[in-house]
Amino acid sequence: MYKRGDFSVRIYESLAMGRIPVFINTDCILPYDHLIDWKSHVVWIDERDLSKADEILADFHSSIHPDDFIRMQVDNRELWKKYLSLSGFYDHLPKLLKGCSEVS
């Protein structure tokens, strides 16, 4: 298998299932990053902190209230439906393209 970029479909599969992905930030660009606060939808671990991933994940689970955990799961499913499902992605594509032109 060869690498086609800094990308994994697993984050989108996790969101589609209403789960909370663990995201290792390798300085990649996430879709709609100008519209979505990604750190509120994932357990965010910077690549430099990879050796502490177990601590970061444990801290996340010990610090979140069960109701907030469930709410985050529901919000993640809604995020996927709104922006990342096939229809949601194409519905918001003009915003994505506008964001790209503002960055350029």
C-alpha cells in the first residue's frame, strides 16, 4: 500500500457513526476548517505529544461528564450529516471553495 497524502477515512467513518475520533495532528488540513471547530469534535493530539497520547485520552475521559460525552457523539453525527456526508459535502462546497480562495 502506498500513501496518497496525510489522510485517513477513519475520522469520517467515526463521525458518521456518532463517535469521538482520536485525531493525531500531523499539520494536516481538515475540511471546512474555517467553519468547523475540529477540536470540539475530536480528541486532538499534536504529533509532538504522541508519546503522551494515552495520558491525553485518559484525561479526556476523566474530565468529561457523561451527558457531555453523549452530546458530543450526537453533535459529531450531526456534523457528519451536515458537512461530510455526500449530500452535505456538496451542499456546502461553495463555502469550502470560498474558504480556499480566502486562504490563497
